[in-house]
Amino acid sequence: MDEQYKKIKKKLEDDITSLQDIIKDFDKAIELNPNFSEAYFNRGKAKEQLAKMEYALNAINDKIETSEKNTGGSGSSISKG
């Protein structure tokens, strides 16, 4: 199960990086044309999506950390008795 969370974490990190790049592109478009209202709108939507992804990434990180603490870092919840 932890491997699934780690895959999701990697995907979120990649998506966050992509969104950060997109936001930079909108920043540049706005810098070049401050009257480009569509760029402001799209930058706002990208920032909204980025915030949601960062929230999800924090939740995944918490889940992975909790799971590792509970399993002694083995990634399995089966006790080694």
C-alpha cells in the first residue's frame, strides 16, 4: 500500500512542478501585456489547482510518515514477532 502512496506522491510532485512552470509562463505573458485578462484568469485557476495539489501532497506525506512510524519503516503493517 505504501508503494501506491509513493507513486501518487511522485505524480503530485511532477504535476506541481508543471503547474509552477505554467504560472511562470502566465506571469511572463502578463508582464509582456498587462491588459491580457485571459492570462490573469488562467494564472488564477492554475494557482487554485496548485493549492489543491499541495494540500493533497501534504496529506500523502502525512500518510506515508504515519505508516512508516507504525511499521518501523518496513512499509508493512504486519508485525514481525
